[in-house]
Amino acid sequence: MQRPHVSAARPTYRSALANLILKDFRVRYRNMSLGILWSLLNPLVMMGVLVVVFSVVLPEQGVPHFPVFLLIGLLAYSFLSQNLSSMTGCIVENESVLKKLYFPRYLLPLSILLSNGIHALIQLALLVLFIVVLGVPWSWSYLWYPLTWVALMCFSLGAGLWCATLCVFYRDTLYLVQSFLSVLFWLTPIFYSLGMVRDNAPAWAYRLYLLNPVAGLVDAGRAVILHGRSPDPLAFGTACAVSLAALLSGLLFFRRYQYRLSDRI
């Protein structure tokens, strides 16, 4: 008797997920004349500023295809930043919906991840354009690049589940996440290489630095696109391990408290 009920519920949950993603699009671009073009303008503006700073004011030291170098780092960090910023308050901000309707609570952070994933695909088209225009050589090593995004999505969802749950019990979590993301911007190799950290930091500090999975994933993206080689085993392996640990622990933590969320909002 329960099997038809479960199968009948699945389309409803898929429909709910689709509606949540659509809602995110509408809210994000409400009253904006340029609409989805902002997904392209934001990384372009940031990249332009950094190119000017590190090519004119503080000339970069022989980094090939510097705009692509920057864009690989910016896209990865921006994806994580947007996910954590939106996921942290997603339960609190949907109080009225959660108290009126029943659906799996994980659909809220998952819808944010998928919505930002669509925006990331648009921005990745910009990366491809720069690769073609600047004449970056193509190679089979590019096949590694999608794996870096799979790991990034795992880490984003896992960390987002932690933040969304904690924000229900401790509202200061939202401000702590914003401060954390500001610090993480400088601790992620966006406008410098991971090799600089490896060469100049003590070994223990470098290993601690690699606990930021975005660092290893950005370095992997640059290795496969700009240098045509496979990712560094230590940096990429650590990034994947941390991402998987974040996802599994986030799912377990969220599952433990999900039925108490509505009562604590």
C-alpha cells in the first residue's frame, strides 16, 4: 500500500524542486533590465579590475593567458560564495512556506545549488570564449575540469547544509558566513598561484591551506587548462576528500535536525 504513495510523491517533489529553482531566478533578476546578463557582467567586471591591477599597477610575473588564469579562480570562488550566502538563510527566509506545506527540507538548499549551477554554466561559456580568443591550447587533460566542479558542488552543498541548519538555531551564522567568505577570498588562489603558497609557506601551513578545497580545485583547473597536465595529486586529492567529508557530514547533520527546523524558526 505504501509503494504507490511513494512513487506518486516523487513527481510532486520534482515539481516542488523545479518551482523553487524558478522562484530563485525570478527573485534574483526581479526589476533588473539586463536580467540574466548579470551572470556574465559580474565576473567580467571583477576580472577586468584584477587584470588592470596585476597587469598594470602590480605587473604579474609571466603567467600565461592571465585573464583565463583569473577567470578560473573567480568562477570557482563566486560559485561557492553565492551558494553559501543564499543557503545559510534559506530555511529562515522560507518560514511561511515551511509551516504551511510539507516537502523534504533539503529541497531548499538543493534548489539554490542547482540554480547557481545553471548560472555557472552560463559563466563557463565565458571561460570557453576566452580560451578560444586567447588561443589556449586544447588537450585531453580538459576532461579533468568537470570533476573539479563536481567536487565544488559537493562541498558547496555540504557546507550549505551545515550553515542553513545552524542559522535556524543561531541567527548570527549569517554574519559569520559573510565574514568567512571575505577572508576566504584572500585565502583562495584567485590572483596568485597555489605554487606561490607551496614555495613560500612552511610545509605545515601549506597542508593547512589545502583544507580549503577551493584552492586545490582552482589549481587543478589551471593545471588541466593552462598547462595541459593532470592535477597535483596532493592538492586535488585533499580537495576531493574535504568536499566529500563536507557533503556527508552536512547531509547527516541536516537530516538529524530537519524535523525540528520549523519549530525553531
